[in-house]
Amino acid sequence: MPIDRRSFMKTLSAACVVPLSPEAKASQPETAVVTGQRRQRSHSPNVIVMICDDLGYGDLGCYGSHLPTPNLDRMALESTRFTHFNAAHPICSASRSALLTGRYAQRTHTQGAYFPHSKTGMSLDEVTLANAFKGATYATKCIGKWHLGDAPEYLPTNRGFDSYFGVPYSVDMQPLPLLRDLTALEPETDRDDLTKRYTEEAVHFLDNAGEGPFFLYLAYSYPHDPARASKEFQGKSHFGDVGDAVMEIDWSVGEVMKTLRQRGLDSDTVVFFTSDHGPWFQGSPGGLRGRKASTFEGGFRVPMLARWPGQIPANRVVSDWGSNLDLFPTLAGLCGLKLPEHPLDGADISHVLFKTGNEEVTRKPILYFSPMSAQGADLHCVREGDWKLRVAQGGGNIYINDSGSRSESAWLPRPELYNLAIDPGESYDVAKQYPERVQQMLADIEALMPTFPPDIIAAYTALKRNVASRTTPPGAAFRQKTNAPLPEWAWEPQDRR
């Protein structure tokens, strides 16, 4: 009998631990352990997608950090490593929705982050990667942070996953129940042990992988604030709580990779490792401007490692631009998945992964939406190749996401243009030098916006009417318009002096 929402929420707040029932155990797919030499299979590869929460572009040794991440550094040597890979959104739920659907979160009713007891979640008519894999006879498993709605109909086992073990939202939210499918194992779980328990669950799943292919979505809860680690890793990194959390994630990746090798699955499995967006209060954006929730590159650019022994070239670094929106179309082509009827916003980047040619990825311009507004749907930027055009800016502190910041955006009187290939820190506005490119990118925004839902179009229309003061310096939080005379020291664009 389907569980209703009221009964489900009572389960989450129950004072006792609910053990996994024999029926729940029996409902898990029967599998067989495969040991020894690599299996010879003619069907599509296994797929593992690992995604961290708030891991910054500069938080791994292979991306320049001094944090101890030996397992991920080894994985980087065995992988193709991207240096220009972006999340699809700089906030948690929206980014995960985009990765799992290949579509902007603004199309899937996921503009920001869901909180406990949300009345809604990611649109139920969306096709997830798990739905597509299940349709291709893959076994599907979700482990870790979900954050796409906590009502039963929005949880993983109703979104294409055969089974689920994890928490429904972020570690800074309460209560934080640990779920097995739709059952609360613990109404308030121990946050210190989450990474260890996710790892044990992943290893158990791989140990019992059968002959058919599988899709494992392993979503770590850390290093999201407040960062935690198990006792074995507390104080071990010498980089504080965030460093300890990253170090334990590195250990977890090592355990997963070791299990793949021990079970003869290594050469049959493609593994992606990434993050949902940039770091929050702590962690490193790798010298980039901005952090989580901002539309500067520090909020969007993330690590991405792609590993498949003998298939994806190892020890290779690519500067090709990519996005988490690209995983769905890329895996659809790689694994023979049926594409959904909804059009995807990402691009198939297979030829970048497999180095099959020098042609560039054909893609539409990518839009950067800001969550820091009342609607959570303000458009700030458009990106095309190396070029990024900023058309709007938020208020308050632009480097961190904090409750003291103004949750409003304003349309810039002069758009700002940045060349990310030579200016990754977005330090030099060159709009004046490339007026034709600015106009073309503005036209591309106008061509894309009618494809979005009415509420997103309405937010865009309202944003364009809320024009910032002409004294707003390039790269700054916007200044409010005023009718008062400008002081002599007030900054104005050169063409308006």
C-alpha cells in the first residue's frame, strides 16, 4: 500500500529506530558476487556518478590544493581531468536536479534548495537518469544526499532508483533522518558517520553486483557546512573540519575504486567524480571569484574526473568547457539510453571524453541563474565558449552566501564581458572592446528565454525593469538608483562622464 505523506512524516519523527524489514530486504535485487578476472560483457558499461556537496574547484590535490587527497589524485592520473567544468546551478537542489535530468532546474520546479517537510519537489513529469537507466535494464542505486523533495512521491525509489540509502536533504537541516527506501532507519542520524556509512553501503552494493549493468549515484553530504568526519578522520588532515571531511571523502573514493578492482569490475565501469557547485564559507574556489550561490566562476566551476580504463584516456587534462547538464546526453549515447521527450539543455561530450576528434562540442549558450532572489530565478549571465556576459548582479556581499546579503538582483546598465580563457578570475570587463559580441550574446538570451516556463519569463521581464544605478562599477554589487545629485567622487562609466 503506498504510504501517504502524513504517515511518512510521522515515521521520520518517530523516537525509535525502525529496522530494515525482511520484506524490504527481500525487495532488494538478488545478485551474485563476481570475483577474479574481469568479466567479458557485450552490453553497456556500469556507471558510477559521485557528487560532493559544496566541494570547491580548488579543494583537491590534483586541482592545486595542499589537502591530502591521494586516492583522488591517483584517480586523476587514471582519468581525463577537466579544468573548465561547471555545475548547472550554484545551489544544492537546483544543481542536482539539473544533473539528473539534463535540464535547467528552472524547468523542473527546482529553483533553489528544498527544506524539510517541503510540500513539493522536483517535477514528477521529469525523466531522471535513473529512469533512463532502469528503462535500459540497469540496476539503479542511490546513496547519500537526495535533496529533491522529501515527500514519498519525490524520493529516489519513486524517481527511477531500485533502492535508496541516505538522507533527504542537507546536513545543516533538522531533523536529519537516515532512510532506507521509504523507511526511516534513524529519525536523527549521527552526522559524523555519514561518509563512512555511505561507503559501506556502496561497497556492499558493488560486492553484490550481478551480471547485468548498474548505475550507482553516490552523493556525499560533505564538505557542506557544518562539515563532519568520523572519529578516524577527525583532526587528521590538519586543515580543520572541512579538510577532515574532504580527506574522508577521498578515503571513500579509494574504497570504491579498490572494490571495483577486487570484483573484476574496473574495466567495465565508467566513473565520474564532481561537485554540485562551489564552496560555502570555507573550502577553496581555486583562486576563482565568488563562492556557492554566486554566479561568479567560484560558484559554478567544479572538479570533474572521468575514468574508464582502456576507454577514456588516462592522465589527460582538457580545457574543453563542460557542464553537469552534459552527463545525461553523454551517458544516453554511451549506454544506449532512451532520451526523454523533454528537450535536454546539455550536450553530448563523448568525443571530448574519448578523444575521437578535434571538433568542438555543439551546444546552445548556457545560462547562469542566481538563487539569491525572492523567486530564485534571476538570470545573471550567459556563457558561450570562453566568453561570459554578465547582465545582472545581486546585492550584498558577493563573495559568500549569508543571511545578511540582500536577496535582490538588478539589471546592469552596461553588461560586463569576460574572457574566461585568459581571465578566469573575472577581473577585467572587456565589453567596450567587443560590442558586437555583447549584442550577439544579448540576442541569444532573448532567443532562449521564451523556452522557459511562464514564471521564469515573468521574473526575467521584471528583472530587466529593475535597472541598477549607472554608477555601479563593473564586477560590483549593484547600486540602487537615486534621484539625488551625484557627489563629485561617484564612479561613472567613461562614456557617461
